[in-house]
Amino acid sequence: MPDLLASALDGSSVAVDASATATPIGAPTLSWRDGEILRDGVTHRILAGSIHYFRVHPDLWEDRLRRLAAMGANTVDTYVAWNFHERVEGDVRFDGWRDIERFIRLAGEVGLDVFLRPSPYICAEWSNGGIPSWLSGRVAALRTSDDGFLAAVDAWYDRLIPRLVPLQASHGGPIVAIQIENEYGSFGSDADYLAHLRDGLRRRGMVEMLTTADGITGDMIEHGSVAGALATFTFGTGVARAVELRREGDALMCSELWGGWFDHWGERHHVRSAASAGGTIEELLTAGGSVSLYMAHGGTNFGLWNGANHDQVLQPTVTSYDSDAPIGEDGTLTEKFHALRALFAPFHAGELPRFPVRRGGRARRPRRSSRAHPCSG
């Protein structure tokens, strides 16, 4: 079957001003101490939103990033989908739609930091959670310290990570944080596996702040965390519980605050009101926390890359990944966008960027749904 995402696209890169950082090479730009995230030693809040480069046509990458900046975000977060880059074992591609370096550089040009999430497994309602089918088809112990699985991860990281090292803030690029694994505490408890991923990132030259992300239960945090990484949370609501579970000295951060929900075929479109999502974000910010909204712009599941759940029956995700995001699938700036812009504005010293010129679409108001779900990515 032809790959609908492999169209020939210009893979040119946007230059990053290496003089933009005051941090010496080798020192992380972000750190945490006494419950706060620090940027070069000064208290800092991460105000992020998720945009997946693999769910947005490259011609629209800059437009969507500019919309995110206009919303008041100072950071974009994105997964790296392993199977998107290595569909066939050994054939690793970073051209065209898969030019992750170009996406990161564009974010820097727009003025955004990058929170990168390159873990082998991403979930994200993406085909096979990002793990290549050629690997999951032969390895029984995925996401463990199984020799066969780690060998494949190491080979992938040997190709991926050297491309990302120069794009770190300590080298003048926009990457300020890297996630080690994704909600691992909901899956396993292999501490050696997490340590291997952490050490592999460091050994290959990633010096910026490392994180993990897990749900708001004690066992999830215990089994999903690893020394040397900031333990962050994922939830739709639950700020008070996150505050209770926060490890001593750790900064408070929700790496996935679910402001909407994805749709399975046959279901009504799920929505979350601007008041509800904004209320939880305001509660988190008031508690001194940092946030990444999942999703800020959901985009589209092109081709056959959409994933599926299984609850007695197969539940495939629909083509749209709009997720009731503040920046709609067509680029529309919704009521939720304006609510979040108002929340984020006080954290900026100057005026927020102007809205980009709209590319099609029309204003729309959220539809009500009888179903309200917390969401996971």
C-alpha cells in the first residue's frame, strides 16, 4: 500500500541563531529545585501545547506554530513517532514530512521552546503507539529491558538523537526538555528499562531537562519515575491530587492536560467546554504549576496511521484528531483559544503575538456532548 505521507516535500531547514542562549554548552537550560522550574537559575513556567508534526501537513507547520504562540504558549510539545520514520527496519527517514529537525527549527524561529517526547512508545492514539510493527511482531517483551527490544531502541536512537543534540537550547536551539517514557507507570515496572533510556539519552549528548509523565495514582508515579528526571503528571482534572503526589523538591507540571478527547468511529464528537478546561488550567497555574495542553492543535490522522482501542470490540480512532482543541483541525481559533490566551497573557512581559492570517475555515462554537471523558495521549 502506498504511503500517503511520503509525498515529495521541500526538506529545507530554517536557521537558528546560536547566540540566542546564554547557557554554556553542556549545561541544561531548565532545571528544578525546591518545587520550581528554573531557567538559567530564574523561576520559569512552561506554558506548552501539543502539536504533532506527523498530524499536520508540513506546509502548515509554521502557521500552526504561530497560532500556538498567539495563544500565549511559550513551548510546543511533540512526540516523535518511531514507526513514522522507520516503517521498514533499517530504512530510517528524516525527509519531507518526517523532517523533525525542520519542525523544531521552525518552532525556534516562531519563538517557542520545544518539549520533545521521543520515547519508543508514545500512545497518542497513533498506530501501534509508535512502535514499528516489524519490532512488535517479533519481540514479546516490549517496553522492558529485554535484550532484543533494547537493541532495536538503541539502533533507532543512534540514528535519531545525533540529529537532535545540536537543536538543544544549550547549543542555541529550542529544545529545553526531553521525555524519557510515556505513562510507563500504567504499563510496567522495569526500573532497568527506564534507566537504560535515561542513560542512553545522556550518553548520546542530550543535556536538557529530562522528564517522565504518569497518571495521578501513587503506583503510576512510583513505577513510571526514574532518578534524574522530573516526574510530571497527565490528567484532565486532578490538580489537588497531583499536588499531593508530587515528589519532594519536584516542580509541579502536567505534561498532558486533556482539554478535549479523541473520537472513535460511531461515537459522537467529544468536547470539553472552554470554562471547564480553562478552570483546570487556572487551578494548576494558581498552584504554581506548569502545563502542556493536549492537544493545542490536534490535526489529522492521514493515511492509516490512526490507532485503535479494544474494549470488548475494536474501537478505531477516526480520521480527524481535532480533539476539541483550541486551534481547530482547520486552523480555526475557537472560544477555548481565546480563554487560554487570556490565562497565559499575564505570564508574558510584553504583548502576545498577533493572530496569523486565517487560512480558510470559519468560526465555530463547541458542540455539546452527553459524554465527558478524561483523556490520555
